[in-house]
Amino acid sequence: MTCVAPRTCRCPKGYYGIGCRRAFCRNGCYNGGECVRPDVCKCRAGYEGPLCLTPVCKPSCVNGGYCVGSNTCRCLRGFEGWRCEHMKCMVSCLNGGSCVGPYLCNCLPGYTGHRCEIGEC
């Protein structure tokens, strides 16, 4: 910081404000990131990269899902859940059957069929 007149200072390149304490980031810092040195952002949890634009999902998305926001996964068709960890049932299992795959039900004893729709006599 260089004083150029009474109560007037010239800040080093990349700094501004009272006492030259504020750093300047030309491209800004996004998603709540903070400019800590000239053109250097400190990112909030959930984001990374030079401008804090890259979302981070921890733990990572699975089954082909991808991170679209801080700890927010977008799942491929057939999967759901916070991390895309669950297979989505594309059929409704009947008679107490439970989904074990997109088009597959695990039937209770006495029932069969893709949806457990057939009762044994």
C-alpha cells in the first residue's frame, strides 16, 4: 500500500478497499466462494475449481449418475436415490412382491409372473 495523499492510498495490483485488504478476482467467485488473493477463490463446501463452478458430490454419484449441484446427483433412467444407488422399479409389483430390478419383482410364495400377478392354485 502506497500513500499518495493524506487519507488516500494506492493499493497493490489485485487489491482494493480500506487498507487494501480486499482481493479482486476478475472473473468472480461463484456459489458463495470468496476471493482470498488476486484471482484466487476459496470455494464453499460442495464446489471446487478456479471459480467454484464445479459441483462436488460426496460420496460420489453411482450407476452412471452425475453431479449437478452440491451433493445433488442426476440419475440415469432406471435409478433413483440421493446417490442414484437404488434401482427404480418400472413396474408395480403386486400381491406383496418387492422390486429387485427395473422390470423384475421378487414374489412372495404362492405368486409368480413378472409382476407377481399370477396366483398359484
